[in-house]
Amino acid sequence: MDNYLGIDWGGTNIDIGVVNSSGSLIARSVYPTSSNNTKEKFLELLKNVLALYSKYNIKAIGIGAPGLIDIKNGKIFDLPNVPGWKNYPISKEFGRSLKKKVFINNDANVFTLAECKVGLGGHVKNALFFTLGTGLGSGVVINGELLYARTSAAELAHIPITVNGQKCGCGSNGCIETYLGNAYLIRNYKKKTGIKKEITVKELYERALLGEKAALSVWEEFSFYFGRFLAGMVNLFNPEVIILGGGVSGAYNLFKPMVLAHIKRYAMAPLSKGLKIKKAKIKHAGIIGAALWAASNCAA
Ligand SMILES: [Zn+2]
């Protein structure tokens, strides 16, 4: 069985592992992002890691990166939180230096691959994946393949839903992400209660569980926006499963029935029939998905 290097390029850590072609993690090591963030440092880190794992005979390298990626050409368009990588053809440049094939995709897409191919055992052919946290990451699998078009696709968080909405991290305004991210939940709670003190999403969840009205209504509104949005996604993609990961998914048990009810209410009935919502469950999904992305490109 072939082995691949999978890289989960996060804001805090660069998490790297050796993964075989069936998606099992064999070895893993973690490095701080802050000291490995320039092209030179990142490349040096990968050289060292390849030497460290030389006995595994790595066939290719897969990277999951936090930003907008030209998936087809292996180029970084932009990493909003990591300066210095704009329009960088990483697959070509790193591939030449490391003498290995290098494939890159965005982090939500590689999470999607890990959850579908390993988490759900590859049985599900049509799935949507969302990470709920600071922002909303998304990935789409159709007929067993990750969806992308000319360069990328399925940036579902940036579907504009209001005309004069909040400014979004993508540069636009009124995107669905601005109604579902952590900051919106907290802001909405503060608006309802008038409290000034900082509160986390976890506390917001706990307060709702205790029956606090304002906290509950924040989650009800979240479920309304998310459910209506997902109804649209169900009409568009007709998935078997929607998988939810990320920090906000900690409140999954609270919002799942409400979200599902809104999907049923707003989606076309034959398209939402039999739809399941599941919580993401793969540990180290970023590493495993990145390696699977490399493996699927090598097999193509
Ligand atoms: Zn946006």
C-alpha cells in the first residue's frame, strides 16, 4: 500500500502525518505555524519531515490550506490569515524542490474527503460538509468526487443573502457566513441581553441548555438561517448526508432538530427525503484528507 504525507496547515499548528492509501494515520508530528510560515521555512520543514519519515517511502504530498486555492493548478490564490503566499504556485515550486508530487486544496475540502471516505466508509456518494466556527467552511462531494470547476468551487459560505448585510471576511457583505459565525452568535446574544462582558459560544450553548430565553433564541435564529440556507443547498445538490464539524457543532444536539425542521419546511420535499445530518467524527481529518487528496490525484 502506498503512503502519503498529509499536511493540515492551521493558524496555530502545522500538523503533519504519514497516511496510507486507505486513510489510516501511521505517524504524526506537530510544528508551530508562527515559526514556519515563510516559503523558505515551510520548505525546509517539509525537507526535514520527509527525511524523518524516509522509511515510509512517501509517494506524494497533500496540503490542506486555510484559504482560497486554485485546486486545478496547485496554486494559492490567497490565505487571508497568512501573509506572503498570494498567487504562489506551491505545487510546482515545492514539487521541484522536494522532488515529490505536491497537491493542495483548501482545508474544508480535505475535511470533506476524510469524513466521506473514512468517516462514512466511502459508502456515501453525495454529501455536503460544513465547518462551523469563526467562519463557515464548506465542501461538496457529488457522485463520489470532490466538486471543483475551473479553479475552485463550493465556497458556499459566501452566498450573499441580504442586500445591506454585515461586511464579510471575503470582502463582500451579507454572505450567509456573517449569520452563522461565532462573532454573529455572540453579538446577537449581547444585543438581546445588553450584557457587555465577553462570553464564549460554549457558554452560550450551556445557557441555552439551562433554558435561558435569550440564549435559546440566539440558537433558534441561528437554526433558522442555517436551516433555510441548507434547504437551498439541498435543492441545489440533493445530498444523502450533511456533515457538520467545527467549534459551533459542539451545540449540535441543541440545533440539529431545529435545523432539520427548517430544511424540511423550505427544501423541495422529494430532494430532502431521507436526508441525514451527522456530526463530523474523524480525528486528524485535516491530515488524513490532505493525504487522500494527494492519493486521489496520483490515482487519476
Ligand atoms: Zn463572504
